Amino acid sequence: MDAIIAAHNLLFSYENPDGASDQTQIVLNDVSLAISRGEMVAVLGHNGCGKSTLAKHMNSILVPLSGTVVVDGMNTQDEDRLYDIRQTVGMVFQNPDNQIVATIVEEDVAFALENLGVPPQEIRSRVDEALKDVGMYEYREHTPSQLSGGQKQRVAIAGIIAMRPKCIVLDEPTAMLDPRGRQEVMKTIRKLNEKFGITVVLITHYMDEAARCDRVVVMDDGKILLDGTPKEVFSHVRQLKEVGLDVPQATELIYLLRQEGFELPADIIDDSECVDALARLLAPVCPPSKA
């Protein structure tokens, strides 16, 4: 599959607040990464590792000091293509309140389309379709302030998908939500990826969310530390713990048992796999009772 986003030898740094050029902080250091069309990719890392900065390079909020980022064939440093790049890659941030600008749900979803000069009939169609896609159509005439955190985040996502991007980058979209809100948003994100083929890049601190993606990229100190399927990445338990990251609970349990000498697979990442593996391990010790 060809890449919709490709970073090559990406270097980026922030200047020290006092302006001292010799005290710049390198945030991304020679990062190369390709995101294929239709992938759902999680990006993990502790605070300050560079993952949010990388996300902002994906739709030209930031541009590299050196190296390149190419979005659907467009170099993000080409100012003449800025509009096209941001139509291709939509951004959803941590706090939905910072993205909601209108007093009625459907008006908020329509806001960007109106600014782009989309015809009214087309706006009506896109707004309705986007709200149905995220399961918020019945709330279209509600005031956003009356919604839960998870519902607000789904409205924010609807506002992005109404613009029909090929890719959505979500920067910790569930960080401020309760477990139910997190579940609602993750269900919506997975639907957008599986049903509509939208490429998803998910920046997250939650290992269970990363485990549900097709691919996991782990960052540390401005560089890519690990890149592979969830099973491949989470099998590196010790390495992840060394950089301050957790692993899914099922993986943690299996890791501890393996440390005690039990023969169990190292690539278990969900509860059902864990239960099956433990059942097989215990079967010779606890044979089924006869009726």
C-alpha cells in the first residue's frame, strides 16, 4: 500500500524562551515514518517524547527545520498547498471544548464547510451524514454544553469528517473522558477506519486503545523506538517499562508469569487470549471432571 503520510529524516526543535540559539530543544530527531492508506496507527510515548509535535507536522501546523513531510504527494512546506493538505488530513485535539465554536451541534459541524463556501444543500447533506456516522444525529439540535465529554468529542470528530478528509490525526482524544466516553469515541474511530477506509493516526496514553490498532509506533526522546503490530510491540515489555510506558493488563500478567518460569506466549495482548493461554497451561493440572 502506498503512503498517505511520509516523514523523511524529520528534524524539529523549539527555541528556548529566552531566545538563546545555543539552548534549542530538539523534539524530533531524524524521524522517518510512513503511514499507509487505510491504516489505523497508534503513537505512544511519555510526555515530551515528541508524539504531539509529530502529529502537528502531519497537516502542516508545524513544518520541519530539516527533512520533509509529504502528505498525499504534497510537501507540507509548500505554502501553496496548505489548504489541500489540511483538507486531506484533519486534526482532532484532546479537549473538545477547544474545537466547538457554535451554540447548536449541527451548526458547529457546518461551521468549517460554510467558511469554505460549500453550497448550502451540500452542507446539509454532509452535516447529516457526519452526525449519523458518529452516532450523534439525534442530538443535532442540542446545545453542546448539554452534552457529555464523549458526546462533545464525537461532535468534534463529525466536524472534521464533514470535510471528508482521507486521514484523521487524533491527539489524545480520550484523555479527558471517563471510561464510557472513551469507549464511545474509540468505537467511532474504529468505524471510520473500517467502514469508510479513513486513515487514522491515534496519539494516546492508553495501552488498551493502542492494542486495538493495526500498528503501534513507540517514541522516546524524539526518535522512534519501536514500530510494528501491537503483538510485536507489546512483547517488548521490559523495553517499554524502561521508557516509562505500561503494557495491556493481560500482557503484564503473562510477562510476570513468564518471569516465574511458566511457558506462555509472549505476544498476548487481550483478555480472551490470556484466558485461553492460562486454560491451556492449567489443563494438565486440572482435568475436566467427569459427569
